[in-house]
Amino acid sequence: MSLRRVVVTGLGALTPLGKTVTEYWDGLSRGVSGAAPITRFDASKFKTHFACEIKGYNPDDYFERKEGRKMDFFTQFAIIASDEAIKDAGLLDGVDRDRVGVIWGSGIGGLKTFQEECFSFAKGDGTPRYNPFFIPKMIADSSSGNISIRHKFRGPNFVTTSACASSSDSIVAAYNYIRLNLADVMVTGGSEAAITEAGVGGFNALKAMSERNDAPEQASRPYDKERDGFVLGEGGGAIILEAYEHAVARGAKIYAEIIGGGMSSDAYHITAPDPEGNGVVLVMQNALRDAGIGPEDVDYINTHGTSTPLGDGAEVKAIEKVFGEHAYNLNISSTKSMTGHLLGGAGGIEAIACILALQHGVIPPTINHFTADPELDPRLNFTFNEAQKRDINVTLSNTFGFGGHNTSVLFRKFQG
């Protein structure tokens, strides 16, 4: 059977750099850091006192009080981002909602809800008094379910959970459902809301997060010699994927074409990356093969680049192995240097960064580079500290998660 072409017709974002796609892109292109001291709780006794929160987020700005109380923040973020993308795509006018689905990504789900209910029980006399919305708020699939219910989309509906690869896995799954003619339109992407005592404390215990409390805005520094861990972020990113013929028939604007997706496993360690990047080599090769293009066709890689000592180096080794001499012609950048790491939501907002880079001909930078890492080839262009203009035809988005999950997604400038 012939596979259908799939295009991007809508975008939505709620991020530490802004509450809309326009604000998000403005922050990315200007090299703004979203890191600041944590305001959600008193973090003074934690090893890390800062994160990339959504500035001034108030659920009452988006939901009726009764409605908002039934949803964890990660679901609220999913709805806000998807509402923007659906409106952007003009998706509610005359589409067959039996053929519109939702595949969302979240690595953790309702951590805030789980924590609050457990704290409440622990403070009591042992009598179980739980909120009746505890389970529906906590479970990861409440995000896709709520989006579907809100807009009466009756197509395929589920959540992918693969740690920090969750959003990218949701995008690849949505892409496959459309090109296999199992749906015409998919709302996809991901969200996370893990800036809680449990989230910060848990990642501190793993020694995974930066502890640069004296300069939080400089803490996320991928590829810098002095990097000391990732900065926790929150938010959501939504993409409307649509069959090309369907989009043309309804006169939709088209941002880009999604042309391939790859997946692999490190099969190495539950939290540490394979230091040689073998699984990452495989995932990028799989994506290129799926798209039917060569390494030389890629112009920009939005890397996983979390600012961890081991992870950044392993990904660079993999890029050098896959792209060979062409690696020196690539632009490489990690937008996590600005947004922090949204965990399961990372792939959604980073795919949007790739799509907007195609649209604007601008590579967002890797900020906070101060000291060259002698282990990294200086001939590689990491787009340090300032955005760069470039004619871009193909972008690659990489996301990798605890458990060894690797996912790569390829987007191409739309050519009709």
C-alpha cells in the first residue's frame, strides 16, 4: 500500500519562555533563559533551588475554577497547548471528528496530584480520605482523554509514556496512524508538570540536576565543560498532523512536512546513556531510512542536549558517526539551554522549534557556553550563544529517555 504524506497544520505551546507559540519562538530566537528560583514551594532545603517554571501561570486564566480543580497541571498544560494548535489549524470547522484522534506524551503524568494526596493521607489519622478525582487527575492518559472529550474527537486516543522520549513517540505514532490511513488528523505532542517537591527531590537524589543555585539562568549549559546536570522545566507543546490531501482540500495553511521517525533502545542502563552512543546512532539511522533521505540532506539537529556530563558527549559521538564529514556542515543546538528539560514534554516543544526554524530560516542557539569542552570537536557548529540565520530544508529532533528510549523525528520545508 502507498503511504500518505503528512503535514503540520497547527502549533500550540505553553513554555517557560512564553504562553503562546509566538512568545516561545521569540524567547528561543533571542536566547532567553527560562530558569529562575522556584516559586511553587520552598526549595531552600533542596540541593537545587531553581527550575524553568511557566511564569505567572494561573489555572483560573484558562479554566473555570471547578473545571480546573479536576485536572492536574500536566493535563491543563496539554489542553492549553492543544487549544492553541487546534485554533491555529482551523480544525473545528467541517472536519469528520471520527477521523480526528489524539496521541499525547507524558513521562510522569499527575505527579503534583499524587504527591498532594499522599501528603494529605500521611498527615491524617490513617483513615483513607481521598479526593474522588485523585485517580482521574493522576493517570497519564487523562491528558489525551480530556483533549478528546473537549473537542469531540473520536479517532485513536492514547498516551505514550517513555520518559523523556514520550512526546516524540507520540508524534511518530500519530504520523504512522495518518500515513497508514487510520486517521486524517491527529492532535499530538506532550506535556509535563514535575516541578514539585517529589520531582526536584527525586532528581536531586539521582544527581541528575544542576545545583548552580548562585546563577540559575546560566545553569543549563549543554556542551560546556562545566555543565553539571539538567534544569527541570514544565509546560506543553502541541502539533496538528494532517494528511496532505485532507489539508489541501480544506485550505489549511501548512507549516512543514513530517517525513520520518525512528526509534531504538540503548539496551544499556536504566538511567545512564550508552557512552558510545550506539543506540543514538541507530535511532538517527532509522529515521533517515524511514524518510528515504541521506545524512547529507539534514541541515539542523535539535539535540537532546540536557547539559549532563555523560549524555551530551554520547550524543555528539553518535552524530559524528552517523553524519561523518557532513557533521561539520550541520547546525546543532540544544534549546533545553533556554527552556530547561520538560521531560516527557520535551519532544513536543522541540519539534515546534524545528518547524519554526524551517519557517523562519533561523537556528535557535545553545546559550550559556562559557568554557570549551576539550572532549568535543571544535569544528562542530553548536550555535553557541546567538541564533544564526540559515536556509534550512530538513531538521532532525532527538529525544532520549531513562530506560534507554531513543526517538528521532524529521521535518522538511513544505514544497507542495
